[in-house]
Amino acid sequence: MKETARIVLENLTKNFGHVKAVDNVNLEIEDKEFVTLLGPSGCGKTTTLRMIAGLELPTSGRIYFDGKLVTDVPPHKRNVAMVFQDYALYPHMNAFENIAFSLRMRKVPNNEIREQVTNTARVLRIEHLLDRMPPELSGGEKQRVALGRALVRKPTASLLDEPLSSIDAKLRDEMRSELIKIHEKFPTTFVYVTHDQVEAMTLSNKIAVMQNGRIHQYDTPINLFYKPVNTFVASFIGSPAMNLIEGKLSSPQAGKVMFEGQDFAFPVPVEVDAEHLNAKAVLGVRPEGVVLHEKEVPGSFGAELYTAEIRGEFTVLKLKLGDTILTSRIESGRMFKKSMWVTFAKGYVFDANSQLKSTF
Amino acid sequence: MVVCSFIPDPELYQTPPPFFPTRLYLGNYQFLWGTELEELSGGTPGVFAQARNMLTSVANSLIVGVSVTVICLILGVFAAYSIARVPMRGSSESLFYIFFSRLLPSIAILVPIYVIIQAFRLLDSLLGIMLVHSAFAIPFFVWVLFVYFKSIPQSIEDAARIDGCSRFQQLRKVTLPISRPGLIAASIFAFMTSYNEFLFSSTLSNTIASRTASATLTAVAQGMGRYSVALFMACDVVAILPPIALVLIFRKQVMEGLITAFRR
């Protein structure tokens, strides 16, 4: 069997009773790519992954591995590996047997099993843990054993369901860079599910942002950040989240389209189609695009300091512009005052349906 | 009870009665094994005959109990697993039905069951008692195992299926080994249900051929004359030995299994 594969999901839908968990998802995952399904809990990302694994049967739609239809193939015949959020190690077997289990199921000779398990364990640095039982392992060690179990069999694709969410923050950072290394050492197709945008951004070649069972955008991390297709993606990617201000676009004044928010009007330096004029719109500005001035400058708005969060490497300020609260991110150590003036350096204009219209 | 069984019957009636046996007296047990007993006078002859049947009855009880346990294991594991894990229409209803059957007072169904067993010509046979006991033991067995299966994270079973197991292999290689304490606890309860059961055992058997320990004990007790208390105690000791041995051997698993079953 081929070691890696191109995975194609076609109009994939899964209903649980009346709930549409996954709604007409189309996705193409290239060979050896690291793809992340990113979204808030309940968005259907795990269900999508489970359908790729064969643990759930889709209500409709098709799944192809390397052009071969596998929609109804049971999991044990798909040659995919999976890492679960709670590790799901077999509690009655030691680490070695946990990793060896899939090889035993495929009747691999004993000496080969020993060799392959030892090799995998060496890469994951868990050789010294192989005779321990799961309760004797720490969270990070369990995670490595679970990864070992997935990687030892050289699967068509490795599916990872929030593998880092149940270990502590420090270890999570370590495991994240380790995952990048592991993907280099075991170049197979990785499909990764998470609700953590930092994990998604740092690990993936491509990210599919999901909400309510649908994919909003499937793109590279950089494109998701700089060209979000709608307000959901814009607010989900980036930390602190993008400021989204509701208002409307009015007719050009002195050749410039005005964005009229509740508390201010701002000349948007972009071309806008006539159909969007005098219609509702959303102005999006990332916190680093909210620029602070100590004195009034042309085109600036007066704002009051609301809260300040000193996070060490940078400082997050919440500013009140009338009733609108804006988040701004400034370099740490920079002074801030009770009242300041803000301008918008970089922003996005979304239309009434929250779709991106233009950027400036 | 154990002390009394090691004292010759007449000595039990002295005032004050002996608190500990003065010598190791095995007469009561020897009688059960067939030796005649001088100290035994009085009492109805039938009682002595009944007491002589004690060993056969305990053997009958063991045969029935073990068979009931095996039947429960085979049927109960599949019943509990499919209700716990296989999505199907009416699984919660069937669980309710299984429990509900357990709530019926057995006296209420004694006559119908007697008629059914009679119709199958299984009166006075171990097989008849086995079947009835199994019907009583399975609900609790299924319940304990159902709860146990539910307590196993779904992801472990998913992992097994991804690692190359079919449903059946997954059950055999992963789910059942993990459920070992639950299986043992449920099995012991099934065994005890059968071993303790009196009403049906005594109603469905007329001769010693199919009489179980609980029925024989009652027969001995009912016919007991003035001088056979010690003998009765010996019968008792013989009857409780198997269950005590079982619980001692599997003490840890029984506790583990029950704690899991009741914690959820």
C-alpha cells in the first residue's frame, strides 16, 4: 500500500438527528501536507476528522484517498492512524504493546515488530518508557506513546484530534515544535484538528476555518491572516482578536467613501462598488493597526483608556471611543495616558453579509 | 455455625453450652460423607436421609451456578455491549425492559414458569433450574456490564478499530480485557443469584436428583428433630464453602467492579 495519499472530501454532510454537524464540506488535502481543521467547539471539525477515519459514516457526500472511493470502507481497512485528545492508550497493555498493537493486528512477524517499535520510540525519545503501563506515564509521555502508535504503522494519513489540548501550556509549546519535527521525519499526510489558532498557524501548511459545519476559508496561514474572507475568519485568526466595528458606508465626500460608525466617521481609503454605498458594513482593524497618538493629528479620534493588560512582550489597551470599545496593541514599555488620539493604519471593509470587500 | 458443626450433637444441649469444642469432632461431617453416627438419635429418619444428600445438592448447585454464569457471560456480554455501544433503534427501551423484568416479584411468576417448565418436560431436571436461574440472573449481569462498558472511553474503542480491529476483535482484544473486573463481579453475582435461589429450585425439583443446596438445607431444617442441630450446622458449612471461596479469590475484582458500576 502507498504510504501517503491525497485526500479529497466531496460535498460531505453529516446529520445527527436534526443537527447538521457537517454541512457540505469540500476539501482537498495534498500528499504529505499538514492540514488543520480550525474552529470553535461544535463546529464539526472533529466529526469531519472521524469521517476521514471511517469512525462515522457520512449522511451524504464522498471521500477519496488517492482517487479511490473509501466513503463506506470501515476504519480497519483504511490504513489511517489517529491520535485522540485523551490519548486513548489501551490501559491493559504497556507502552510497547500499545505501539505494537496495530502491527500485531496485521500479523507482522515479532522481530520486525520489535525493530519498528524501537525505531519509532527512539525518534519520539520514549525508549526508556516502553515497559511502563499507561497510568505510570505523564501527560506528555502518554502523548508521545499515542503518537508512536499512530506513526509506527506508516499510515496513509495521520489524523490528530486536538492532541495537545489536555497537556499543560509549557509542554504544549514543546510538543508543538516537536510535531513539526515529527512531520519532517515521518512525511505523511497530517490532518490536525484544533480550536487553538496559534497551533493551527504554527503547524500547518494549510488551514480550513470551520463554523457551524461549514468551511469558511481554506488557505495558507499567511493568507488567512492578511486576507480573511469574512468577519468570522478575521476575528478567529490573530490574538488579540481583530476589532470589528459596525456601521455603514456613505456616499463619497470629497472623493472619499466615509465609514460611519456609531461614534465616529472615518474616510475609507478604498474603492467601493456603488451597490455597497449607503449599506451596512463592518470595519475591521487589527489591534496593531490601531495607532495611538498623544496629541490630535489630522483624521484622529479622541479615545479614553478603558483597561490596560500588560502581557510582558506587548501591552493590550482597551479604549473607549464613545460607546465603541477598541483593542489596541502597543509595544511594551511605551507610555499610555488616560486620554489619547487614535488613527487606523490598516484595516478591512466587510459588507452587510460579513464578506470581505476590500483592504487598506 | 462453624463451631457448632464440630461439636457432637448431644453436647450442644448442656448447660452452659460449650463455647469452643473441647476436641476436634468430625462426626457430623463424616455422617455427610456416609458414616453412621452414634450420637444421632431422635429426629425423623427422613431428615437424616436429606442430610446425606447435602453433598449431591452442593454439587448440583455448583453445576447449575457455573452453567448460569456461563450462559450469562455468553448472552449478557453481547446484550450489554450492543445496548451500550451499537447505535440501534429501541436500545434504551430494551434496557428498560430487561430491568423491568427484574422488578417482578418471583412469586408472581412462579406458576406460569412452573407450567412452562412442565410443558418442556424439564421438571426435576438441572437444565430446567438452570434456564430459570439464568432468566433471573441476566438482568443484573447486563446492568453491571452495561455500566462498565459505558465507563470505557469511546476513544479507546475507536483507537482499536483504527489500529485494525473489526468490531468483534475490538471487543475481544480491547473491551473485554479492560472490563475484566466488571466481568468477574457480574459473574460472581450471577453465580450467587443462582446459588441462593430457593423458591424455584425447590418448586421445580421433587427428587434429590435435581435438588440444589438451598432446597436441601430447607428440607433438613424443616424435618430437624431435637438432636440434629449440629448436623444441620455441618450441612450449612458445606453449603457456604463454595461462595466464600469464590469471594475470597476474587475479592479485589468484585470491589473494583461494583465501585465502577455504582459510581456512574
